[in-house]
Amino acid sequence: MAEIVYPQGCRPITDDLGPDELVRRLKALAHTLQGLGQDEGMYQQYIPLAIHLADEFFLTHPSRDVQLLIACCIADVLRVYAPEAPYKDQEQVKTIFLFLINQLQGLRDPKDPAFKRYFYLLENLAYVKSFNMCFELEDCQEIFCALFSLMFKIVNTEHSTKVKSFMLDVLCPLITESDVVSNELLNEILMNLVEPNKREHKHAYSLAKDLIVKTSETLEPFIQTFFNHVLILGKEDKNLLMFSKVFELIYELYQCCPSLLLSVLPQLECKLKSAQFQERLSAVALLARMFSEPGSELAKQYPALWRAFLGRFNDIAVPVRIKCVQYCMHFLVHHPDLRKDITDTLKMRQHDAHEQVRYEVVMAIIATAQKDFQAVAESEDLLHFVRERTLDKKFKIRKEAMSGLAMIYKKFLTESSVPPATEKAVQWIKDKILHGYYMTALEDRLLVERLLNTSLVPYTLPPPVRMKKLYYLMSNVDDNATKAFIELQKHQLAVRRTVAEWVDLHRKPPTPTIQKEMIAKVLHISTKFLPESVKAQEFLNKFSQHMKKAPELLQGMETILNPNVSCEVCVKTTSSVLKKLGQPVMTNLYYNTVKMLLERVSSVMIDHDSLLILVEYVEGAVKGTDTSIAEECGIELKKAAERGLKLLVMLSFVFPAHFLHEDILGRLTSMLEMDDETVAPHILAALTFLGKYRPLIEACPSLFPKLIDLCKAYAEVGTPKQAKNAVRYVLLNIG
């Protein structure tokens, strides 16, 4: 063996030295080697030293510091002698590079005291592309896979941009200067793009993306070959995970480097038409996502693929049709140019034989309205699809359709300017919702009652605005909707009365008679006023026991059912009662049953304050002193007055207690004095209903004489209609 020559100032490195002395000598040698420039025949005398440093004794030394210093020395040897390294034996070269890869693990922790030396090692290997030596080895792909795998494992948030840049400088040439990229190496790179690695190792994901972009030209044919094998030939290598993530990979590659897939995407058409349902579903999920993303031009770039995708809306498999429909919201929101195609496909699917597909159609359109109201508002077709589903045979679909339309109507109420299509739609939406009260199922009636208070006349609005919305509603609905509104109010009144009687029984001594009455009331309420009567009965009995044990709960119910309760107090009390019933979750059936009952009995639309405001609006329209309400309702003043009077008559039947105040009765009397034969019959009819609830001689003795005089006058010289109502009023209030 040739004599080992050491640079000046460096002492021999031998295997009989202790670890500390060995480290001292290696540091001196490493420092000297760092200062050497690239060999131009000047350092031939150090070749035996270079071979000596790669001895197995040093490469497997138990000291971490010794191994690191040896690695730095070898890296400098490779730099100094590049491109002709002194290592010629293939096995030795492989051992050296696997050793260097192992040392690069030290890059994992930038806070490690030795990190600077590990960084120097990385920089040195990147600078002269040392790993390119491995191209001559038969096992080069094995070495590259080990290197790539390590880099993706160790890269982390602590690494600077500079460290990541050198990592790329080491990796990129192994692709760009190679004649072949094996599937194993592709697997090491691509698996960082998909779950779970994408989520769990975000920096590896980022490094892989940067690597792919930098090497895309070289990678393209290898990636295309891989996808050809899978998509066209159906070949798989079960040992490589990327074969099971084909569709995810296509999506991620398209995100980071679309040019890689120019010839791959058209091949997806065969997967859309595959005989295997799972393949069609995966292809549909992928393309739906890619076509529908903001800014995507795919539909224009691949029109044949787009048409093939649209064909899947009519797929024989229900899950495929559902997946297609679920992405429609993204198309409608992000791609106005594709709305016609999507609307045409939804037209077919809203009549789908499978209820879940019809349900998803409604949900897609409503979700679109929530994200981009304009997209739905401008399309009468989309709104009509939802309208048709309000008559679906399945309640869950009717519910979403009605709720969606109500949401659109509420948005119309609260926005200052809306598209013409929305205004046109709103003309039928309010009617359509109220018509739902004619459905035979109790669930439909409960839904309409809820939507009336939350969307048609939102209870959260301040009283002046709320009364305007009520006036607008009742001025613009058709006769059937008006009848439905009246029917709804009558039903709620009946529910309130029955529930009030049931609650009153809790104040009485629990005699057998009272107990029997309570059982009868619970049975009546559960069968007539709530769905799923058996469960409702069980939870009402539970609520009854709850009220007996918690006086504040009973008191809360009495407050809610008090005919004179204000809307604000009713809302707050309802909320506090519900809080005592547990968590408001779907699984808490007890909570949901009582909530349903409270929704039916709570008075959150009309109270004394709001009624006074409404009477003022009606009086302004009747007397012609205020035309603003007619303008807001979009109708003539005369019609506004007539609709307002009819509304007061109906409310006097349902909420008589709120009328029995001097301020309201005074305004009604003032309208009664008007010289207009159409006004008096309505006012007298309202006063008659109030008298049935409580004689006005008791409720408002100061106004009573004046009312009697007016009634006498109408009875003597009024029209037949006026006279008839006047006599009725007198008989009821005087007897």
C-alpha cells in the first residue's frame, strides 16, 4: 500500500487513537482540506490519504463526531478531485455515499451545536454535485431513493430558505442529468404530495413541489409513462403507494405544474366510462374538483373531457350522480360561463328517482345562494327547481327547499338592492312558503310556522321594521296564502290555549281528577300538535315532571303563554327555558320536542308595542296622511288601506289582549269616525272580536260611550254592512 502523506500541520489518523485525540486530529485535517482548491494535478500525493479516510473503521466508528468529521473530509476530497474521484471500487463508492446520506440526518436539528458542520457537508455535496458519481453504479437508484427519502423526512420548519435551497441543489441534478427516473424514485417524490404526508409533513410537501417544478421537463415523460400504465393499461405495483393514489396525484400535480399533465388528462375520459363503478366515482370526484376550482380553464382546454364529465350526471350509479351534483355549487359560483351546462344537468337531476340526488340538487342551489346570491338570483330556472322540490314526496327535501326559498326571501327583505330576477322570484316565494301550510303532514305546518317567524317576518327585526315586513307580506300574497296565514294563526292560537290549560293544571293539587286531566291534555297535545306522538308524549311527561321540580321552569312557561307578553320577553324567556333542558344537539330529543312545542306557542311577531305601530301604519293609509307604507308595499294606497284593515281584523281575533289598550282603541275609534263606508265594517268586526275576549265597557270605559254613539249612528243611517256590524258590536258589549 502506498505511503499516506498528510498535509502540512496535520498529524496521522490511525485506528489506535482514542476518540478525543482522533477528533482533534480530524478537525485539523478537515480545516486544512477545506482550504484546498480543486485539484489540477497538485494533490496526487494525498490520494492514499483519501482512500484511508474511507476505511470501514472510520465509517463505522462509534463516535458521532468522528463520523461527521470523516464525512466532511470525504466531501472535501470529492470536491478537490472532482470530476475524477480517487474512489474507483463500485462497492466502496456505494458504501461511501450511503455513509454520507446517513450523516446528512444531522441536518434535522438546526439547534444542534454541530449543525454548522452538517450544513457545510450539505453545501459541499451540492456545490460539486458529488452524488452524480453514483450514475456509474448499478445501484444508483437505490442510493438516490435513500437520499430523497432522507431529505423529505428531515426537512422541517426550523430550516432556513438557504438550507432548503441546498437540499434542492443536491436533489435536482440527480433527475435532470439522469437518463432514467425509476418508479421507486418517483414514488419517493410523489407520495409527499398526497395525504397523509401532505397534511402531516407540510415542509416535505413544499420541497417536493419545488423539486417537481424545477425538474418538470425531465420528469414529464416518466410521469406520463406512469399514468399510461395505470389509466390505460391498468397495471399496478402494489409495493409502491403511488399506484393507489393516482387521482390524488393528478390533482396535486395539476396544482403545482399543469404542463406535466398535458397528455395525461385526456386519458381520464376512459376512466369516466369505466365499467367499474369505483373508478368512475374517483374520476368524477377528481374532475369535478379540477373543473370547478376558481380560475380553472380546464373546461375550455379539454371540451371533450368536459362533455364526458357532464355525461356522468346521468350515471347508472347513485353515488356518482350525487358526487356530480355536490360540486354544482362550485361551478355556479366560480364559473358563470359553465352555468348553462350545469343548470341543464340539474334540470334532469331534480326529478331523479333517488331521493338523495334530489336532496343534493336542492342543497347545491341553496349553498350557491348562500355563497354568491347573484348566481342564483339571476337564474329563474334554478329557483324554479327549488320551487318544484317544495312538493317532493320526501319531507327532508321539502324542508330544505322551503328553508332555502325562505332564506332567499329574507335576504331580499334585508338588502337595499336586488337583481330583477330576485324581485320576480320573491313575488311567488312568499306565496309558495305559506301554501306549504296546506300540506297534510304536521311537519310541513311546523316548518311553515317557523319560517314565518324567522324569514317572512323575522322576529329579530325591531318592531317598526317587523311590522312593515308583515304589512308587505299581507299586501302582496295571493288569496290562498292569505287563507293559509289566517289558518296558521288560528292553529297557533288553539295550541297556545291548550298548552296554557295544561300548564295551569301544574298549579293545582295533584288529585286523581287533575292527574286524569293532565294525561288527557298530554295525549291531546302530542297527537294533535306534535309529530311522532309516542315520543312526544314521553317527552311531554318528562317536561311535566321537570316543571313540577323546577318552579322557575313553570313560571317561564306561564310567562310565554301570557296573552299580554311582549315579544322581547317571550324570546328571552323561551331561550332561558330551553337552556334548562340540556345541550341543543340533534341527539337531545327531549330538548328538540319541547323546542318544537315552544315554537308553536311563542308569540314573537305581535305585542302591544308592535301592534300600535301597525295600527299607525294602517291609519296613515286609511286617512291618506301617510303614503309611505303603500309605496313600500308596492301597491295603491286604497289597496294598502284595505289590506291593512283586514290584517287588523284577523289579528284582533288571535291577539285580542294586545288591542285592549287606550292608545290602540283610540286610533281604531278615530278610524271609525271616518266618512268612508269601507272602513267601519272592518273596525267594527275587530271591535266585536275584542268584545268577545273582554267587554270593552270593562277594558276601556272612557272610550265606550263614544263607541256606542257611533254604533247607534251606523245602525240608523249606515249601509247594511255597517249597520249589521254595529248591532253585533252593541249586542256583544252591552248584552
